[in-house]
Amino acid sequence: MNTISIIVPIFRGSYYIDGLIRQAESCSEKLSCGGRLELVFVNDDPSERLPESYHSTLIDIKILNTDINRGIHGARVRGLEACLGEYVLFLDQDDRIAPTYFSSQMECMENHDCAVCQLLHEKKRYYNTEYPFKKMMTKEYMLEKGSPIISPGQVLLRKKAIPEIWRKEILVNNGADDFFLWLCMAASGSSFALNEEILFEHMVRYDNTSWNSYRMLRSEEEMVYLLKKNRLFSEEEAGKLEKMLRDIQRKRQENLDKFRKMFYVLKDLSMAEENDLEHCLEKKGLYNIALYGGGYLGKYILKKLEKGRIKIHYIIDQNAAFLELGYPAFTLEEELEEVDAVIVTLVQKEEAVINGLKKKLRAVIVTVRELATELGQEEIIW
């Protein structure tokens, strides 16, 4: 009988434990391979001791308290050393997995070293036209683009396939330990099975380590240093690693710029009166609308207009096939119905999109930034 170990580092998150136990019990009830689940909680906060009284008739529960803070990588390795499973899943304390997670992943894995499932990220399917699932899980992609795996919770691993270097070279800086693991496995020739089922939800919160740009940079630099020190890659591949790291930092800076612009757009939109956006479009004679972009700002505009007199006919998005917003969705290359206006909800690099729309439609093209600026104008009283 195979044992599967779920290893969860806990840091000031004891309130997650009951929910994690319920998730594991639901998985145990659906496990068709005759295995046994072991849930290992690794407390990484020396100031708080977890009780060892948790009990379940369906799964085994192990509590590892600590006298020192090891960091996320050290806590995962500590759990790995103490677990009994032939298969291992590293979960974050706020992650969510489907009841069929292990039955599906075990069936998919076959003779591979791990199975990577599809996921929900920010409440939507992550892999799409921009991030093609089947093309990303390769060593070449990792060396040139970065980690194709959002969270280790996507990956069920054979314990014996976890490289010794990853167990011994513990990152001091939190953030890149999971990418470090995938690169170590890729360097050793491990094979990744791809599971098309959505079995995992990655929870995105304001305090996620990945949002801390400075900390992530330190962790990624440490990761590259250790990979080079242990000579896991050739000189040419090490050069790609360093370039990839520079590209990631540049993209992270671009994203910070985008989020700053989005904040000010949302500020002006949200501070306007309830029907101001609708009235703004009505004054321009624009009643039949399409949206370009189904992201945060696109969803906000949809919500603002869904019950009024303005009709949203469809959404245009490069990932149209993956949108689930309750409206027809098309790419810019497809045939598009004429409308009064298209609202472009991008806040950067929108010029090419605007030019493409002008060639495609006779509609008025207006950007969400223009609307926000108009709504944000206040009467000056001297």
C-alpha cells in the first residue's frame, strides 16, 4: 500500500489546520489506488507551539514543532525527512486541492517522476494562449523564461526523485525554493507528466512572498548561485539562467508600473458616483459596447455596467477561449460585430491594440484611462 505525504509548513497560520485536515480527509475518501494519506504539519514559528492532539480516522497526522525558524525551504525539507510517503505533495498553508487530487495525479503519473496538474490562479484558469501548458514544462522553458509552475501544490512527486542537492542546499532567502526544485529535477533529467484536470487552487493574498520584489530577487540570485556552484548546468545553460533572471526582474518592474497605473484608474472609477460611468457613455451616444481585455479592469467595467442601459455585446481578448465571464468572447483576429464603441481596458502597451481595432471596426475607441480621467475631474471651488 502506497503512502502519500502532504507536507505543509505552518507559520502563524494554525487557523488553517482544521481546513487542511478536512481537505486531506476528502481526498482520502476518493483515493482509488488503495493508498494511505499522511498529513505532516511543519511548524516554523518557534514562538508558537502547535498542539499534537489533532486526530483523524481517515488519515495520519504528524505535528513537527520547532525551536528555530528555518524558512519555507528548510521547513519543507524537515517535513520531507520526517515523512513516510513514497509520494510527496508540498502545500502552502492556504492552498486548496480537489477531493480527486491524488486519485487523478496518481493515474496520470504512471512511470514519470512527478505529475503537474492544471490550476486556478486568481480565480481563473492560469494556462492559456500566452502560457501554453504543454509547451512550458521543459528544461528549455525554465532556463529561458522562468518557472512554468505557479505553486508546488500543482505537483505530486515521487520522493526518490527529489534531488539530493535540493535537500542539502537550503535557500536562506524565501521565495524561489520551488523553482530551485524544478530546475534541479530538470537538470537531472526527471520527467514531468502533465495532467489536464484542474485540481488545485492557488490563493493569492497581499502578503504572498512572490509580491515582495526585493525578497524574490535575493532568493532567485541565491538559487542561481547554488545551481552554478553545484555545476548542474553547462556554461551555456548557466548563461541562460543569468539572462532569464535579468528578464524576470525587468518584467517584474513592468508589472509594478502596470499595477500602479491600474490603482489610479480604479481609484478614479470607484470614487465616481454609482451611475457616472453609464452617464459618461450616454452623453457620448455610446450605448452598444464591446470591451477589449477580460482582466481586473475589464471585470470592473462589466460589473459597473451590467444592470444599466449600456449593453455589453462581447469581449475581445487574446485568451478568449479561456474566459468565463458570461459574455461572448473573441480574439481580434475573429469576425467582430459592429458596436458603438470599444473600451480598451489595458493601461500599458495599448497602442498596438487600438491600431488593430481601428482597422477592424468603425467603432469609437476609448481607453479605460480616458474614462477614469474624465470621471476623476472634480469641480474646483475657489
